[in-house]
Amino acid sequence: MNAPVATTAPPPSSTSGSLLSKLEIDVRMLGMLAALAVIWLGFDLLSGGVFLTPRNLWNLSVQTASVAIMATGMVLVIVTRNIDLSVGAILGVTGMIIGVAQVQWLPAYLGLEHWLTAPLAVLLAIAVGGAIGLFQGWLIAYLGIPSFIVTLGGLLVWRGAAWWVTTGQTVAPMDTRFKAFGGGVEGALGATATWVIAAIACGLIIIGLGLSRRRRLRFGFPVRPGWADAVIAFVACGAVLAAATIANSYPMPMGTARAWAEARGITWPEGGLFIPQGVALPVLIAVIVGLVMTFIATRRRFGRYVFAIGGNPEAAELSGINTRWTLMKVFGLMGLLCGISACISTARLNAATNAAGTLDELYVIASAVIGGTSLAGGIGTIAGAMLGALVMQSLQSGMVLLGVDTPLQNIVVGAVLVLAVWVDGLYRRRIK
Amino acid sequence: MHNNGTTPLVEMRNISIAFGGIKAVDDVSIDLRPGEVVGLLGHNGAGKSTLIKILSGAYKPDAGEIYVNGQHADISTPRDAKKFGIETIYQTLALADNIDAAGNIFLGREVLTPYGTLDDATMESETRKVMARLNPHFRRFKEPVKALSGGQRQSVAIARAIYFNARVLIMDEPTAALGPAETQQVADLVLQLKKEGIGIFLISHDIHDVFGLADRVSVMKNGKLVGSAKVQDVTQDEVLGMIILGKCPPSATPGPGAS
């Protein structure tokens, strides 16, 4: 290969172009944030200022966590041109198994309220969910059964299995430490931890931006102007600190706070105490899952293969990618995330019921699709899907606040889903 | 001529493959020497692409053997073929439309950082180098290849094949979707790669394409080899006769498919 190699000097970074292109911000994502802002402000006006209170936003974040976690996996499933209709049922059966495990099996060996109960239950949930996912993935990838059929069957099978675990009986209550996964008093991290987490997040944002800039400069690639990086850092850190402030503005209810203070030997003053809840554990877990999944999807070889398979399955095969194993892993990952969500749902309810997660598959798929995942495959982002979950949950909570009847809630959510996909299609066609 | 003396770079011996009872390739033997361009001709459906997909690892033959540098080579996946330095530019280009140029060029052979993450910066840098050679005006490194023109997409597919020091290059209808200027570019590239000692299989149904570039031609019809000939020993009409009628002229070496 001794052909004349042209000079590889980078093209001068374009001086023209809009502000958005300079910031290299995804316009779709911006549109979704705008839609979310409209929904939030609209509900706030209609509800007389109840929607945008720390209390409601805190609850909203906790309610979103379970579906948001599963939506991150659904993105990868849909990107590979598949679907998973069984996530709600996997959540159900996994929740039942860990419920029985911590109420009946583990206490037999460890005794009640042992510190190991919660971690073992979580590991069990991840293992069971992952195993179910891998098994379904094997049926899809190696036996060539369409994912729609395998997971439609799975929906019935695992929902039925959830019933069989205790022949339909609800299992309660959960281990005290395990309940932290559901948020609530046990799962609120408090003000100090919240500020520490926020500070770490801001530090990572700045370091990450700096590293990526230095790397591009070293290779002589065009970079964003410095002020653009500064704006992005400012906005991202601002969002993190704002979220932390809101979480810390929501105090524990008076009775709980009193019990909390007395347990720590703090004297209860006359006017009560303002003890901030801080960020809830399930929300922190969802954020971490989102970051890890984004890392897997964009920085790891596995993620590259997932997108390549979605873009052109034949090309992926011809490139030497083991497409079957990759596909099986995608479904395994989906099942594993269902296991994590099962912990959150079960802990939040403080009970394992065989109906847990019913219809979740539809919310999860809708979140991914509203978040810009293309059902034709190859396109989708983790952050978009999580934002999609937040949009769905905002609609639902907002309507509950306004006292809208349940049937009407479903009508609105369904209509919004169809509308969102239509608008997204229009946008995509226009930019092509 | 380098037909005598050197070991063939690639030799496919008595290859057969059937799909549902229909013999797509039937007892075909072809070979390729370093720095040689062999044109593989035949109608659509003659079995050219199928034969070549066996060499590139996409299909596993029912019978027959492949030798690389005289050594028996077991090629059952595309990864195996690449290990032997056999690279393919498919007629469909086989690009993942939703991924950028660097992602496609390194697909399945990603450069990783010491932490096991994708080293996108290195891959982009290498892509800029190889594309500068193939298509100096190429600038759209960050866009999914879906957004590129036909010629640019072709450049990406070629870059993917030659970047990893191919020794055997298979080009399946490389100019089918290109304009005259781009076709000339591909022809120049073929001659340049030939000079570097790379062996090239050029698959086409258009004999004019092949006559200008190939040293030898092999003609297939209905899955069988009609015959092979040095380009200077046969006329275009004789080759047309081989393609259409399966008639092997006296100056060519007849295969099992000659009538």
C-alpha cells in the first residue's frame, strides 16, 4: 500500500451553520425536551400550580424509574428489528420469585431481616430475569422463531408462571432494607448524599467533555468552539444541580420525619423539622442504568454490532459479526433489566403480586418509540427512551392530578403515542 | 506471463453447492495468481456471485476445496476468509446504512482502547487516511453512510476491503451503480492494486468492463464453468459465445460446462 497518500490535514471547522449545529445538539432530543416542558407547564397551569412542586416531581421521578430502566433495554431490542412483548410478564414472575425468596426461602437460612437478604434478592432477580431473557433470545436467534411470537408466548407463559409461584397469593411484606429499592422513606438518600452525587456528576461531565476535546485535538479533528463546550457544561451541570435542589426541597412527611429524628436521638423542635428526602434510590439506579446502557450502546463493540445488525443484518453477517450471539445477548440484557425493575416495583408496592408489571410491555415499547427508536431498526438512543418514559409518566400523573377518569387517561396516552410517532416521521422525512 | 511457476494465490477446486435441489454451482474450478485480474463472466443467475460468496465465507460449499498459497484453507465464515486476506466488495456494498464511514470500514474489526472501548478517534483518523487516497473530496466522516452518494458509498466499501492489506480482492459488479467518471476511478484503482501484487476477481455481466482490466476470463453458465482463457487469446465475440451459448472456442481451456 504505497499509493500516494494525500495530506490528511483536517478541513477547517465550518464557520457557517446555526447555533445548534455548533453545539452539535441533537435537534430531536431538543424537541422532546420542549414537548416535556409544554406538558409540565400545561399541567401546572391546569392543576393550579400543583404539578411543578418538589413533591410531585419527586413522585414522578420514582414512578418513572421502573419503566425507564426497561425502556433502555427495549431500545436495543427494537434497534435489532425485534420486539419484546414479555417484559411485563418477566417483571411479574421475577418479582414473585424474589418476594417468596425473601419472605419464605431466605429467612429459613438467614433468619428474618438479615442484612444479606436484600442483596441476595437483587442478585436473584437479575439472574432469573437474565436467564429468562437469554432463553427467549436463544429461541429467537438460534431457532429462528420470530421475536414477536416468542415474546407473545412469553407474555402468557411468564404471567402464568408468576401465578404458579404461590398459586396467586400476594406475598408481603418485603425485607426492610429491600424496601429501599422502591424509594419511600427507606430509599430516600437524604440531602448530603444527594449533593455529593450531584457534585460527582458535575465533575464527570466537565472531565468527560475535556477528555473528548483533548482527544479530538490530538488527532487534529475539527472540534466544537470552546464557548460551545462551556455552554454544554454549564447547561448539563445546571440541570444536575437543579434536579438535586428539587429533590432536596421535598421534605419527609411530618410523622415520618419525627420517627426518623427520634431514631437518631434528635430532639423534636416545636415547629417540626425540615428533613429533605433527597434523590430516591430507584431514580439513582435508573440514572446509573441509563449511563451504563449508553456506554454499552455507544462505546462498546457489542453496541456497535447491535446497531449494525439493525442497519443491515446481511452486512453485519458478512462483516464476520456473530449476529446470533449478539441478538441472544440483547434479549438477555433485556431480561436482566426486567429483573432490576422487578426489584423496584416489588419494593415500592412492599408486596409481590402476580399482576405486577401488567401492561408494562406496552408502556416500555411506547417509551422507546416516543423516545425516537425506529421500529424499522437501526435507530434509537437510550437517553431518548428514558425521556420518552418520563413523558408518558408525566401525562399519566398529570391526568391523575386533574382527576381525569382512567379510561380517558388511556385514550389520551394512546393518542399521544400515535401522534408522537407521526410527528417524528414528519421530522425525519424533512431532514433527509 | 506469470501463469507458470508461481503458486496460485487462491485455487477453488471442484466447488459445488445446491440450494433446494438446484445446483447453483456445479463442479467449478478457478484460480488466481498474485497481481492477476481474473474476470468472472456469465449471465445473471449463472452462479458467479454464489461461487464468490463461497470464497468470501458467506456460504459453505457442499463439495470441493479451497487452497490459499497452495495450502488447504478451511473457510466457513466471513471471518475465516478475512483471516486469509480475502476481502470482498459486494454488489450490494453490504454497508450498515445507519453507521458512519469509520464504523463501516472497521465493522467486525474495531480498534479498541486499552480499556476495551471503541477507539473511535483512531478509527476516524485511519478512515481519513484511506479515504484521502480513494476519494480525496470525501468530507462526511460523521454522517451515517445512508446520507452519502452512490460513489461515496462505493468508496467506503472499497476502503473497507483494501484497508486491511487484502491479498485477494473480490469485486462483485463494482461499477454497476456508478457513473462514467467513478467507473474510471475504480478501473484505475484495480490497475494500481494489481501493481501491488494483489489478486483480483472481477465479477461482471458486462464483458466490456472486464476486457479492459482482466488478464484472464472464466465464464460460467447455469452453474457450470464453460471455460477459461487469457484475454489476448480470445475475441469479445468468442467470449460472448461462451456466455450466451456455452460454446468454448479452441483457444480457451474448456470446463465441464462447455457444450
